[in-house]
Amino acid sequence: MIQSELLGRTFWISPDGDFCSCPTFRDGTPDSDNIDYLEMWEGDDLTIEEFREIIKIYQRLMYRKEEALGGWGLPDWAYQNNVPL
């Protein structure tokens, strides 16, 4: 998972390959009660800087996943409701 200070969100790739995010609490933990999928962000007004940030995050997560480096998914402890993605 990767946290973006610019967007105030945590991003990861789900086991099914979906690009997901949720808000990040001030203490740095992900708010897993408010998970959404980036494909649902249609029509959101992003600045160029925010869009570039999202693309960079996606590239980094996919690299980690493809190279089996870990750190691309949301840790099990972050699932407050124990609902798998």
C-alpha cells in the first residue's frame, strides 16, 4: 500500500487486481470502512498534479506486485470489518 499526502488517501491493488483507495486517518492508518475503487472516480475534478500522483502510485504498486516484492496490497490488520476485497 502507498499513502499519498497530497490526496490524503491510501492506495493498493486488491487480490482481484482492482486499484483501490480509502481515506487515511491522521495517525496514518487507512480508513478501511470507506474503501472505493478508482474506476468509480469518473467525473472527479483532479488537478494535473493529483492525476500524476495517482499514475505514479499505480505504476509503483504494479511493479511491486509483478516483481513479488510485497507492499502492493492492504495488510490484513487494516480490514476493520474483516471483509475481503
